Amino acid sequence: MTNVVKISVRNLVEYVYRSGSIESGFRGTRAMTEGTRIHQYIQKSYQEQDEKEVFVEAEIPYEDFVVLVDGRCDGLLKDGETVTIDEIKSTAHLLDDVEENTHPVHWAQAIFYGYIYAGDHHLSEVTIQLTYVQVKTLEQKKFRRVMTLEEMESFVYKVMEEYATFLKVKIKHKEERNKTSKCLEFPFETYREGQRKLAGAVYKTIDDKKTLFASASTGIGKTISTIFPAVKAIGEGKLEKLFYLTAKTITRTAAEEAFQLLIDHGLDINVLTITAKDKICFQEETICTSENCPFADGFYDRINGAIIDILEQEKMINRSVIEQYAKKHRVCPFEFSIELAYAVDAVICDYNYIFDPRVSLKRLMEDQKKKTAILVDEAHNLVDRAREMYSAAIHKSNFLQVKREFKNSRLATASKAINDHLLNVKKSEQYIRKDLDEKLVELLETFITEAELELVRVDHELLLDTYFPAQNFLKIAKLYNEQFITYVEIDKSEVRMKLFCLDPSEQILKMGKGFRSRVFFSATLIPADYYKDLLGGQSTDYVIAIPSPFARENTEVIIQPLSTRYLDREKTMEPMIRFIKDVVDKRHGHFLIFFPSYQYMRNGYEQFTEDYPSVSTIIQDVGMTEIEREDFLAEFNSERAERLVGFAVLGGIFSEGVDLKGDRLQGVIVVGVGMPQIGFERNIIKDYFQSVGKNGFDYAYVYPGMNKVLQAGGRLIRSDSDTGVIALIDDRFLQKKYQALIPYEWQHYRVGGKS
């Protein structure tokens, strides 16, 4: 069977001809806009018979595969029988520094276009022209080559020969991947109750090119139940790529373990985990220049070999594997990961690589997306994460400092204009507005232009710290609609203006478009309509809810109706601590107690240890490292003879994704209904949803709060043999509104008595 591969001419030649270091110095956004401006400037000089932006495509057979290439030729110049292929390139460098062979990749791109056009139009020869334009002066420099069809064909096939090395590795792997995927069986003897239903729903979603919202209780085995059907869809030719998106390191580990299990059962698949740049960088300071980092120096000379090597040798490409091969080939481990993301079958990474417009994997082409599924784990977390992604803020003080540092310059003038504008905003006392400040946007665009001119010349920390927030502000400004609000905060002389995304649904929908399928899943997508609404759900999307596979009798559920409201906390502290001690005493194992804030947790901890000093306790600290987190969880040891009571924060690092099976955890106690702290942004969210016909208070406070409660409670029952107690301390749990949000598995609760 002939293998067919599709790639753009530009991507093909850039793969073959890329060389040099990770670019040192500043790279701004002006390059793209300048490039467009330069192209239009040159194209305006074309004659009537000339053509611009000419689409070309061809099938190029090579050995036992066919490469479908396409691209857009900048200019097609016709002078009688002579046809010239014009490739326009803008440059910030002096044209004296540009020689005929300075950029072989530019020739390669133009020759490819010439070859395709000549073949389609039965031309024996064409002229290949490179037109370089200096962006400031608009000075031009042209290089020309007359090439026969045979010469161009010879050149094209030499490029194909280079590309084929990578292509053969990919094709050989794809054949083995599809074969092993097709015959792959579920890696357990039986499905848990509900597990087959979830896996079937995921497969159908991919098959039907749909979106699924799946609420599946803790213990179902959501990770393997979503990955396995997606892998089977790859074997059936429905998918080529899979993204497993997570918010936390611990859930990333679960995904890695699920893929490893499938590999152990015979699956041949390349799986990459992307680790954040600041975590995986080999250098003390993350300065990506050839001068400061040997792994950046000559990166592009070595990256192709590194990619082929790792793809041929490894299946699970996690952090340690990336680091091993990055050192072997002397390449930047983070950029190595990003390059690999386009070559592997499955990627485990943070939400932002798909949903954040500022950091997404931009080279993922539309035709690739059509064969890609995204699996969004713990999807309830995406709501607030998305609000962060689609919001941006600037500070007046930054522009004032820039004005002072760059005196008597155009940059100083641009900075002063923004500083003055924000001062006027402060005086106007118009601190909340539903429209975009268009004048500020205009001023920021001028600032960006001037800042980039400076940053090309000098590396200036203050200017960079001002430039990037300004750039982000402009990016978010382009997304601004009725689901955003603009607000201003005043602190003495400081003015902070923020574009705040109230409802991220439209942006999530937009960023997810183009992919074959999207699966949003969590144990706590409750209520379903709320999450479907905020995650960009449509009326045609699939929705499924799967109850816990474990017997309700395995869990004792108690509601203790004490007030945990802020004003009541002091007077209810002692009876609450007595109740906690009573619950703890009735079980032999370890307990986790979740409080809605650090201060409340510390107060509870101090009271408990004072009243019951003989009980072993441990408390969560602020800003714990990964090692400290692991040490905290390691204390919950089933071999430990003495009971341990852990104090943690609701909605924090230990209330989600933590798996403490058996005697490692015998009880979970949740203090409060998890309601977010009443604050400015939450109230704005409340008012917005109220204005569009929703229950604003529920959307802003109740639903996000109860999600934290459900997540914390979900730490308890993780397997068929697990038993334990869940205690919910708050009188609001008995209110009708909260009762409707208590899952079926907890509805056999009893109400606690006086303590």
C-alpha cells in the first residue's frame, strides 16, 4: 500500500534546511505584520499580467510513499514566454549582509514552487527570483536563477531524500502503531461497572466527530477509559494524534501510567509529556541564547537527528527521557519537547498548549487537527484556568518608569501617553465598563511599535516587563466581546486596568474548533448544564453521567449542621473540633480534613493539637515544592501503626488527583461548602450571569464551591475494597440548593448530633 503524507512546501524545506541556534535577541510581533506590509508593497509594483498569491500543489512520489505538497507563491511574473517565480522576503538586516546563498531555505522554497508550476503548465524552464526588502528603507535586492524543469526536479528529489530519513521512521512506526492498536485489548480482565459505557461513549464521540461532556464518578477509571478508545480510534484510521490535557502534575502521571499499561500490553505508540520550561531547563537562568546556553547554540543543526533518534528508540517520552536525549544531542530540552509534539502520536500536557492563544502549538495545521482528538482531564478546572488565559492586565507604574528610563525618545512619548491616559481614567472614576477602551488600545499599539524598535537593539529588563503585559493586553483586546468586562483598580498612585473574561465559553469553543473531537471529563461535572455552558458546549454535544461502581454501603456519610460562616467560626470551633475527634476515633486509619482557607485550617489545627496532643498530625504549608508534597502524602502509609490526621486546604493540591487507597485513607472531613471568598471579581461574575438570565450567585459561588467539596470527598473511595467515612461540616448542606448537588453515592447520609 502506498503511504500518503501531506505537508506544506515551507514546512518541508524548513525541516531540511534549518540550521543555527535558537535565535538570540528579541523577536517581536512586528515581523509578521512587517512581512505582510512588505509583500503588499512589492506586489503593488507587479504588472497587469502578473499574478500574486498563487496557490500550487503537487503529488511527489518517492520510493513507496507519495508526498502531497502545497503552498502559496508570492508572485508569478509573466514577460512573454518567460515566467518568473518571485519569492519575497523582508529583512531587518542591511542588504549588504545578504548574499545570494545566505539563505538556502529561501531558494528551496522558490524552486519547489517553480517545479510545481512548470510541471503543471508544461514549461521546460522558469526563472527563480528572490526579492529581499529592507523593512525600514524599503531598499530591494534581487537574485535570479534560470532553471530547467530537470534541474528543479533533481533539486526537489534531493530535498525529498533528506526528508525521507524522517519520513521512513514515521511510516514504519505508523504501520506498527496501527497494527498493534487494532489488535489491542482492554488491559484488564473485566471492565468496572460503568467503565465500558464511558469508553464506548468516547469512541462514539470520536467516530461521530462530536464533543462529549462526561461526568464519571471517582473509581471508574476515567484515564484508561478515555485513552483506550482514543488509541483504538487511531488504529481504525479515525485519528492520527491525541492530546491528553491536564491541569496538575499528578494527573499527568496517571495518564503516563495508563499509556505505559497499554504499551506493556503490546501497543507501539510514541507518547510525549511536555514539562514546563522553567522546570526542565538545564541552566540556572532560563536565557535562551547561543551565548548563554550550549543547548541553544547550534540547536537547529542537531534537532533533526535528536528527533529521529528518540522516535526510533523510545515509546514513553517523559521528562527523564527528554533530559537524557537532550544531553546526548546537546539540544534545549524544552524546545526539543515542542518540536517532538508535532511528531509523536500522543501528547500529555497542560491545558494552555491547546486553549491559551498566547502559547498554543501554532504549527498544528488545520488538516492535522481534523485527525486529532483532545481529552480534557479534570475539566472542571478549565473554567477558572480559561478565565486566566483570556484575561490580561497592565499597570500604570511600568509605563511611567519606561518614560523616565528612555528620556527624549519616541518610546518615552508613547509611554507618557499611556501613563497620562491611565491617570485620566483614575480621575474619571469610571472603574468598571462593559466596552473596550479603544483609545488605550491605540496607544498600546504605538508603544509596542516603539518598544520593539528598542528591544531589537538592547536587552532591557524593565522594557521587557512592560512590553509583554502590553502585548498580552492587545491579544486579549482582539477577543473582547460582551463576555468580557474592563475594570480598574486604584492603589495610591498605581492604576491597574484589567480585561477580565467573565464567561470563557466562546473562547474555549473557538480554540477547540478544527479538532475532530473534544472530550471533557471529570468526576465532578455537577451540575452538567453549568459546565456544559461554561466550557463552550453546544446543543448537539453528547452528555453522559456515570455513577460510582462501588457500593454505597462502603461509605458512611455524615452531615454535621454547624455554621462555618466567617462570623460564626470562632463560636463553632470547639464543637467542630470535638465532632472531628469523635469521627476520627471511630476509624482505625488515617484522615484528611479540608478547610476553606489557610487561616481557618491553621486555627483548626492549633485547636485540635491543643485539645488532643497525643494524636499524630500533619499540616499543609503554603507553596510546597513537589518533593514536599510527595513527603506529605508519604506520611499516609498503610503500614503506619499510629493514626495520622492531615490538615489541608479545600481546592488545594491535596484535594484533587490524590490517590490514597485502602488503609492509607479511612476518612475525609470537609469543613464548609467550599464557597470562594466573596470578592470583587466573583461579584462581577455573579452580576454578569444574573444579567443573562442565570442564577448569578450559583454560577459565581455555589457551583465552584461544591465542586471543591465533591473533589475532596472523592479522595476516599478509590477501589472496590476501600471503605471509610465522609463528614461534611456545615448547616448549608441541608439546604435544598445544596441537597440537589450531593451525588447519589452520598445521599444515604445521616445528620450528626450535638458534639
